[in-house]
Amino acid sequence: MADDLFKALADPTRRTILDELTEKSGQTLFEICSRLSMRHGLGISRQGVSQHLAVLEAAGLVETRREGRYKFHDLRTAPLRQITERWLVPDTPGPEKSTS
């Protein structure tokens, strides 16, 4: 799972999509495309955005739900917490290392 997550985060367009979903979760493909175009000047096709969303979904960062004929995309942050917790260690008091 970590490899998919890092692959998903490596692309700047996917990070921008995540930024947009952070600001407003539950967007349709049309809404995401509009925001990418208007706010970020990205001239990416609907199919391209859809492919980016598929990568984000495979990494567990985006979850989709259908309501009628609409498909909504929601941000999931649990995978991000898992990778940060992997390397974070509790601060332990002890001698500080010299940088010289």
C-alpha cells in the first residue's frame, strides 16, 4: 500500500486534486475539472482527471460514492496518518547531538 501512496503523492496534479478535496470534499468530476481549470490554470481533460482520481482511489486517498447518476469524490486522510506514524518516534530526552 505504501508504494501506491507514494506514487499517488509524487504527481503535482494529484496533489492539487487532493488540495481541492481538502477544501471541499464530495465533489463530482465536473466540479474537480472546473476548479483545476479556473483556480490553477490546468488544461487537463476530464479523462485525465479521471485517471488521476483512479490512482488516488487505488492509494486509498480518495473514496467515491454514487448518489443517483452522480459520483462524488471524498478525501480520505487515514493513509497519510499511517505513513507519518511509520517514521515518527516519540521525543525522548537525552543528550543533543552536535552538528559540528
